[in-house]
Amino acid sequence: MAHEQLAIAGGVPIRTAPWPAWPVWDEREERQLLETLRSGRWGMIGGGKVRAFEEAWAAFQQAGHCVCVVNGTAALEVALRAIGVGPGDEVIVPPYTFIATPAAALLVGAVPVFADIDPETYELDVATVQAAITPRTRAIVPVHVAGCPPDMDGILAIAAEHGLRVVEDAAQAHGAAWRGRRVGALGDLGTFSFQASKNLNAGEGGAIVTDDEELYQRVWSLHNVGRAQTPGWRTSGSYRHEILGFNYRMTEFQAAILLAQLTRLEEQMACREAGAAYLDRALGEVPGIRPLRRDPRVTSHAHHLYVFRYDALAFGGHPREEFLAALRAEGVPCGPGYVPLHHAPAIRSEVTALCRRLGRTDDPLACHLPVAERAGYDEGVWLTQNLLLADAGDLANIPRAIEKIREAWGE
């Protein structure tokens, strides 16, 4: 039986039309930016946009407090400092995440300890977290990879049992919810990124949310060069510094964009949920393709990414790299996603140097994390969130393209 020629081999691609553009913007962003420009108040200290967004974002994420910072990496670093993580401490993180997660631990002098991910969800595996705890462990950083919360019940229970802090890395999880409660303040602190690819973005930017008043005040001080948030701090107290902090303040321009972006986030979330549900059904019927499982306790998924697993055996043994190239040629943007970070040269060199300074003779990175390695090197396939903003007719091109590849390679 003759099969349709693949585009990568000279055939006609399934799709040539563009996918939904990102970022989405209109006169709302223009109005907010011009208002800020004309006000002459471009910094957080003299302006009101940052504070307005902090209040709006805390309310949206169902948190008591929010502090905006320059980016998601800074948010993680400040959060770890706020809970007292420092030199020699250990912080449990997943290896299947952006480098900022373990880097933040290293920036405060702590050792990142990697626990494996669940093979069905690609989220931090509770059993491996339990096994990774040592007397040095100070905190757990669960990452809501792709916008989906991990087993927060299990993680919070382990933390309570061992007296550990929990910092949620919710960089990709704007609006995600666990058991009806939005993420961020489920743990002690939660961090977000507003980098250009994120579902809510200002090019760069970040935020920290919490329900803990004491932690909020410490985070606020750390991000504002150690000032205390007391009455009149903007004037008479502006040069009083209670602790050693940093200038990690967000600008008024970033907050202006975020205020406008927030007005359409709910609608975009609904669109992404519908698009992901369609792909779950359609791709679940393709032999060799398995969408990630969604825990029923995840009551809202942010869908920053749509991730599925690729089985080369169902595609004639062609490795994932060849599948990705073929899928891109058919007009479907895609990528391999994260490489497990316990293998990253930057992390390995920093951990080795830190352990040497601490006098440790063991190797915290001498770990076998088979699920993360399989996800990172063999089976994980990513589609970015803007594809999920397409309508069902456009999304149908994705399973069609994959079926075309499988039929060409499957025999």
C-alpha cells in the first residue's frame, strides 16, 4: 500500500498556514504603557502599576500577598533566602525543569538534590522525594511542569512530616489549581515567571506569592534592598536598610503590560483547556503516542506546554529526533523539551565546586533518574501553548500529521 510522501522527503506538508501568534496584545497594552510613559513614574518606588498588579495577581492566585520581581529566577532565589536556605543546606528539585530551579539553590549556597519524575505525568514523584531526604534537607521545590501541579497532597504531607519548607515553582502554571485552590500559596511560597513565552507575560518579570505575613515582609525587604515596609518608607525611611537585600524590583512598564495581559487570561485559559482536551482524545488514539496523564485532583491546568510521549517502536524504530524533524516539516512546531539537569555541565561544575568548599566527599549528582532520562532523551515531545489557542479545525492538523508519519514509517 502506497503512503503519502512525507514533507521532509519532498511531499506536501499537512499545514502551511501560520499558528496563532504570540504574544497577543491590543489597545489595552498600548493604553497602559502610554499612561505609564506620560506619568513620568517609571519605577516601582514612585509609581502605582506594580502595586496594582501585585494586588490583582494575589487575588487571581487566591494568595494573601504578592511581590513582583525582575524575573522568575530571581523569584526562586528570593523565596529560598526568605525561608532561610543557605550554605550547606539541601533543596530537593526535579531534574526535568528549567535550569533556574536548581540554579536558585546554588545561588544561595545550597546543594540541589534531584528526585525523579512520575512516568505518567512528568511531575515530581512523591516516592523519590521521600527517598531523597537527608539530615541536610531544608526545602522541597515542586515544579508545576507544563502548567500542571504535581501531587501537592503528597509533597505537603512529606514536608510536614520532616519539618521542611515548600517553595512552588509555578513559573509555567498561571491559573493552575489543585483541588480547586490555585497554586502558589499551597506551600510556604510560590514563584511565577512572566518571561516572553509564558501564558501571562511582560517580556521578563516574576512574582512571589504567599499567605504568610512574616514571609511576605521578608520577601518584600529582600527584593527592595533590605528596606522594611513601614509607613513613610518611600520618603524618610528610604535609606534605612534592615537586612542585606537586592534591587530586584519590577518596573512600572512591565506591570502595565501585565495588567493588560491579565484581562484576557481567563479566556485564554479556557481555550487552552479545550485545545488540550481535544489533543488528549485525538492523540490518545494514535498508536505509539501517549499524552501525559492528568491527576483528577488537578482542577485547572495552565497548559503552558502540551507534552506527549513518543514510542519509536510504533514508528518503525525512528528515533525521536527524526520524528521531530518530520513533524516540523509537516507544519507542526515542536521540540524535545528539557534535558535532565543532573547531566548539565553548568550544574555539575557548580555542585562539584560547592561540595569541595563544604568539605563534602560524596557526589550528590551520582544518581540514576531513569524516568527523567527517558523523558529528556527519548520520548518527550513539546508543543507550545500558542498552538492550543487555535480552533479545533486547525488543531486537527496535529494528529493528521502524526498519523501521516506513522503510516509512512510504521511498516
